[in-house]
Amino acid sequence: MEKYRVGILGATGAVGQRFMQLLESHPWFEVAEVVASERSAGKRYADAATWRLESALPKMARNLVVKDLQSTLACDFVFSGLDSSVAGAAEEAFARAGYPVISNSRNHRMDADVPLLIPEVNPEHAAILPQQQAARQYSTGFIATNPNCAVIGLSIALKPLEDAFGVSEVFVATMQAISGAGHSGVSAGAIHDNVIPYISGEEEKLEAEPQKILGRLDGQHFVPADFRVSAQCNRVAVLDGHMESVSVRLKRKTTVADVREALRNFTGEPQRLNLPSAPRHPITLQDERDRPQPRLDRNTDNGMTVVIGRIRPCPLAGFKFTVLSHNAIRGAAGAAILNAELLVAKGYLPRRTNAESELEKLLEASAQLRR
């Protein structure tokens, strides 16, 4: 198939670089445009981005010219890795201009008409997009988001339990990697030999977002799930990989063996559709008593699998277990890419026409002359 042309908003940042890395050989998508701050605009991507990932800067990205947020882009849709300080208005502007926006940013996650998508968990929530377009008077544009990086691992773990037994209460303590704070989010002096028991806004996200994700779309409204979440969030000296110690109270009486079976057998729409970024198994169980561990398990199935271990009885809540997910891949750029693949497969991402592309080129050339 002819590849979709994609743009990356916030392309030089931590999430933007992950987008670039994961899209290097993508069978459906190719990077056509990169957008960053005004100080980077006009530079080659190789000169504007301080590349910090373990793999080499993709060749296809090196000579792309960085544009600013006011630019017209020649692409079919955009991924947003923008900082929350600018993402809200910028994403709305791109959607209003006709670009579908697949966002990793937090700004619109809890909007009443924006789907908060995990394709294995709530693909049906994408059905609200036509309503969003009508209400906001978007033509071909829209905003779809993926959840907070720690919420994704938790929600995938809860989904099969909610379906099989019902969930009434969740207690979660997170141990979150420093990469979740961005390149300059936590100083070496602060995190070395230390645990920081506070991450701004994180506990609120963990306590609110799962209800929207695991709730249902009732016509024109999201009805939140009826369980409660209590969260405590900690930053730890690990580069990548968020761990979560979870205790869960279920509505129906069951056994550890049944909980294990529900988690082990879980599958979803990405696996049925054989989407390019979908892991073979959304959940992988570890039987060793000291697993999962970030260094050993975060890259399972290219970082897209949630790894769960230590499933056992909990004397207070019923059951407890440990969840690990790669926060920069499954929890950020990889999540958004999988969302885009789902939206393509479900017919929500049409290509922009040749006429639109030619108009975009003319508008951009005119803008360049005015600068």
C-alpha cells in the first residue's frame, strides 16, 4: 500500500525522537514533516535534534527541515509529542485546519468528546470521532489521544479482570522511570541514590483516566467505569520502564489460577487485525518470583507488551501483582502509533487528496516568502 505521510509535532523532544525511531521502517507510515519550536525552525532535523536514543538517528530524518507550529504541512495526519504547555491550543489548531491529530499529550485526554484509546481495551471509543468533528466544526480533522504512560500498563492489566470478574477497587503504587520526565525533567543530582515520592499530576491521572478508558461509550457520552483507584507515584533511578505494585478487589469470587488464566489469554482488536505495531500478546506473564524487572523485561515484544508477575492473594484486597510497561514505547510513542494503525484499519483516517496537498505546498511557499 502507498504509505501515509505523517507529521511529528514536537519532533526534537524525547517523545518526538521515539516517534522518529519507531517510524523508521514502518510499513504504513512515513515521516514527511517535522515540527518543533521557533528556535529549531529552518534547521535540518539532524542539526536541531540532540539525538539521545540508543539507535542511530534514522537516515530518512536527517535532512528533513524543521517547521514551526504555524506552518502548513504536507501530510495526511500528525502525531503530537508536544509539551503540555503548548499542546492544547496547537492540537486544536491543527485539527481545525483538517489534520487528524494522534496525541500523546495530556491536554485533551479527559475532554468529553475525545477518545482516550488503548486499542486492546476500548477500540469502540473511536466511534465518538464523528460527533467530535460535528460539534467542533472540524472538517477532516480530529483529536484522539493515548493515556498517561503509567495508566496504559495498569489499564491493560485491569481489562481482562474487569471483563471476567468485575473490578471494584484498585490500589497502585508506581515506580516510574526517569525518562518519563523528559530529557531535562529530573536532574542526576536529584535522582541518584534516591526515590522521589511525588510526580506532579500523576496520581490524579492514575485515579481518573482508567475510569474513562474502561467505561463505555453510551451513544454520545462516555460513562465511566464504577471502580475506584487509589494511587501513589514515585520516581526511581531507572532509565526506562514503569513498574506498578497493584492490589485489586474483584466483584466476583475467584482464584489465583483463574486470574492468571484471564490475564494470560487476553487479546484484543490489534491482534485480530494483525496491526503492524501490535504485540503478539498484549500481556506476558512471568513465573519467576523476582520478575518482572525493567532491565530484563521492558523490551519484551519490541517494548509493546505489558509484563505481569507475582500474582498472588492479597489479605486486604483479594489479589496483588506487579506490572511493568515500557513507558517511552508502549506508554507513549508506540501507543500513539498503534492508535493510528487502529484508526486506519477502522476507516477513520482518510488520505488527504492531491488537491489538498498542492494547496498546502502553495500556502507554505507563500508563508516562506512573507517571513
